Amino acid sequence: MNARSSALPDFPWDLLEPAKAIAAAHPDGIVDLSVGTPVDSVPPAVRQALADSSDAPGYPLTAGSPALRAAITGWISRECHASGEFGVLPTIGSKELVAWLPALLGVGPRDVVVIPAVCYPTYEVGARLAGAEVIRSDSLTAVGPDRRVKMIWINSPSNPTGRVLPVEHLRKVVAWGRERGVVVVSDECYVSLGWESQPVSVLSDEVTGGDYTGVLAVHSLSKRSNLAGYRAGFVGGDPALVKELLAVRKHAGMIVPAPVQAAMVAALNDETHVAEQRARYAARRDTLRTALVKSGFEISHSEAGLYLWATRDEDCWATVDRLARRGILAAPGAFYGPSAARHVRIALTATDERVAAAADRLAEPF
Ligand SMILES: Cc1ncc(COP(=O)(O)O)c(C=O)c1O
């Protein structure tokens, strides 16, 4: 038996353990801004919906309950400004879908998946699990006429850079994909977190004009609704592709648990908690951004999303080390692509108290 994991990249977070140990030794404790894991509570109405559905002895529907399908459809129509007929499917968080999508859609050896030059590592993992080759590129021209390309990932707002892709760019990628029969997948899990610019969904009428052929958008409730622990995501777009995903996922048992489906309905039908959570992140972002700039960091992109993409124009590991000595843990840019080795990623996901502690520590001279 071949070890599947040997085809995968190294699990990068293990490399951060030494810096974590240094940061944890700070007398006032670590401020961990490395992983973007939500720390604020699950909205009460969502917890109630989960509890109310806990008597769930039967198998849930892979396609999602009628209530969930309606909630996802309504949310995509409203929040993504999509007026056409698209397919929808709940997923067990979005990471599993990112990791299995190429394989689920029949991408395989001899095929190529294009991913952003600097990106969330799971796009590469998904291509490798399918046995496909990966090209890292933000330029369609650089990809050229390679007929082996079967799928292209875009991610706006980006993790880790916070860059937002303009409508014009999204249109070009969709047109490029359609000309070549390449599936365009847009990971939009930070779409509700626009700061200096407003992210646009690939499903919006401005981009696709209501025709979703060859296009999928991946969404998550992890960040929007603090539901990372529930594992709640969904995909929407080309009805034929969604139908194919459903057909395979039914066989594979990739089913969102019934209480989580009920919780998703409550979360998708309420925008008040989303606005409240946004306000928390906006305040933390201001505090961290001001403190980082004052202490000599330059902030790149970061116009949306859950991170500040910062540099001192030195190797990212040197910056990680400097921060760790002040008890702050950041993620090195090198985790996200070879061209990102001079940046660090600072997550906004810490309590107000920890964010204030980080700002105080950044005020000490470097
Ligand atoms: C760009 C991106 N996509 C997908 C995910 C996966 O999120 P989840 O599995 O919690 O939905 C993350 C998580 O951080 C992410 O940053």
C-alpha cells in the first residue's frame, strides 16, 4: 500500500512549534494570531436551533433538508446578488470540499489544477489527492494554452493576502474557463468581511449574468457565524456540476449532520449577528493595524478578510521570531507559497483583551 500522505505537502504548522514555545513563555501569556480560528461565541439563536434539533435518530439528506436548501438559495440570491437558477449543496465545512473537489469532479493524473500564487494550502492538497499537477499562477496568460488544465481556484478576499479580485478580473477568469472547458471555483468564505473594498461573488449577476455554466462558489459559516466547530459550509453554482457532486457525495456518506443543518438555517436567515461579528473584527483590525504600522511593519493588500498581511521586508521566519519574543505568534508567509517568504499573516481572531496585549507589546521597540 502506498502512503497517501507522502504525496502531500509537509503539514506546515508543525514548523511553527518552536516559535510557539517562545511566545508561550511570555510572562503575560501568548497572543496567538497564527491560526484564523474564531474565539467569539456562537450566536444564541444558532445554538438554540442546534439544540432543538438534537433528537435526530434518522439519516439526514446529503442534499440538505428542504429548509436548508431554501436558506442557502435565499442567501446566495441576496448576498451574492445572483438572480439565475443555480444548484446548492451543504458541505461539512468548506475545507473537506476544497480538499476533495478535484477528485469528486473526476480530475486525475495527467490533469492540472491552477491555484493562486499565494494561497490557502488546501487547494494544493486537493489537487495532489486527485493525483493532479499544480500550477501556481495569478496570470491566465502565464498559464498559457495548457490543455491539461481542468480546474482553476480563485479566492477573493484572499487568505492570506486580503486581496479582493475586481469584477473585471472575475469576468475574465470565467470567460477563460468557459472557452477551455475549465471549471472555475471561487472560494468566497471571507465574502462578508470587506473593509476597504467590497468583495464580489463569482455568482453575482455582474460577473456571470445569471449563467453559471462551469462556475462554482464555495462558502463557509465558520468565520461569518463563528461556526468553525459545527463544520458548516456549502457550494453553489452550475446545476450540472452540483448534481454530479451530490451523486458522488451520496455514495461517499459526505453528509452534514441534521442538527448542524438546522443551525445553518438559523445562521443563514439572520444578518444581525454577522454585522455584530464584523464590528468586533473591524475594531481588532484597527488596533492591530495601527500598532503594526507604528512599529515599522508595512501592510500589503488586506483590504478585506480576516488577516493583516504584513512585512518588515525581511525573511518571514525572522519576523515570526521577533514577534514570538514579544509573546505574539504569527503565521509565516512561506506557508502560503514560495513567493510569500517576506510576509507574515496576522489573524484578527483573538479576544479584545489579547489584541490589546499584542498592541502594547508591539509598542516596545523592536
Ligand atoms: C480560504 C479558505 N478556504 C476554506 C477554509 C476552510 O474553512 P472551513 O472548513 O472552516 O469552512 C479556510 C479556513 O481558514 C480558508 O481560509
